[in-house]
Amino acid sequence: SQQGEEDPQALSIQEGENATMNCSYKTSINNLQWYRQNSGRGLVHLILIRSNEREKHSGRLRVTLDTSKKSSSLLITASRAADTASYFCATGEANSGYALNFGKGTSLLVTP
Amino acid sequence: GAVVSQHPSWVICKSGTSVKIECRSLDFQATTMFWYRQFPKQSLMLMATSNEGSKATYEQGVEKDKFLINHASLTLSTLTVTSAHPEDSSFYICSASPPGQQETQYFGPGTRLLVL
């Protein structure tokens, strides 16, 4: 069942600005992951943060996790037009093996 | 990184026909693969977990007789949509994880199915 909820659903910014997307979930998790999907394509894994971690960085990406609030955020700094895509959070739950539950996604548009 | 392929990338078929979609892990063996479905402008929904050498585990609401899954080898899982109908038109995506990296799933490029 789907449990991640992203917000906002859509985000439009200009190149160079930062983009912040949030994700909330409901159950106990092992980890939370962020994926990127270009229109009509497969998913690209961006970053994984475990339940005992609070923040993680990868290049221009910064992910935070607050297990007390059951929420995560993805920050993309100095955005580029090529960052235009849909971004999904997915949770790996404690009792569901390694299957992922995906949120509804945030559609990001970065204009030059 | 690990590569997962799918074939075909897109398929158009008539209502009532069956369609087989292949998911292959190209450079690693996967005892478990996952099948997801994504409708336009929506998120991915897990359909089933494909287990090598045993029966697939289906999510609630997914008809196992309609969506046949076969995981006959450590590098190949197939999803067959039997007697496809227009409402089965969707984007089907598989994923797999290399041994020792089960937390991270690598996704195939997806198969777009259009049933007329």
C-alpha cells in the first residue's frame, strides 16, 4: 500500500534556485529513499537514508529524516534545467522485506 | 552500477491477447525481483514480489491469475498480462537488487503497455 506523501505535488523554480520537497510516511521504516524519474522513463536511485540517520549529502542533494515526525525532505541546491523530473520518496518498511512503498511524487520544473 | 533491462520497451496489443514482459538483471544475480505498475501522472504501485524458484507474492488487489509471474532463473523474471483489457494499459516497471545490497533497488526502464 502507498504510504509516502510528497509535498508539494508540483514545484516550478528558476535555474540556480534551491528546490525543497517533503515526504511524510505512516509506519515504521528501515530506510527512506529518493528516486528521480524523467518523463516516461525508469527510476534512478538518488539517495538512501537509514532510520538511524538524520541527514545525508550527495553532491547537490541533501536529505533529512525525522523519524519522530515521520517525515523526510530532499533539497536540491543550485538547480539546473536538467533537474526537471518527478521525484519520489519510497520507504522500506520493517516488516515487508525489501519491497518499497512509493509516495505520489513531486513534479519539479526548472526553467532557464 | 547494477543494470536492469526490460523487454519490450513498449507494446500495443488488442484486447483479449496476452503480453509477456521480461525483466533481466544484466550484471548480477537476483533472487528477488519486484514488479510495479504506474498509471499516468501517478506513483508506482507494487504489484508482486518475484522469487526465484518459488511462487510470487502478490499485493492485495492484484489478480495472480491475470498477472502471471515466472522467475525461472537468477537473472530473469517475466510478467505475463493475460487476456489484457484497456484498463491494463499502464507503465510496468521491474526492479532488482544485487546480493548484499537488498536495500537499494535498481529499476528497469519500464514497459509501456497499450491495450486497444
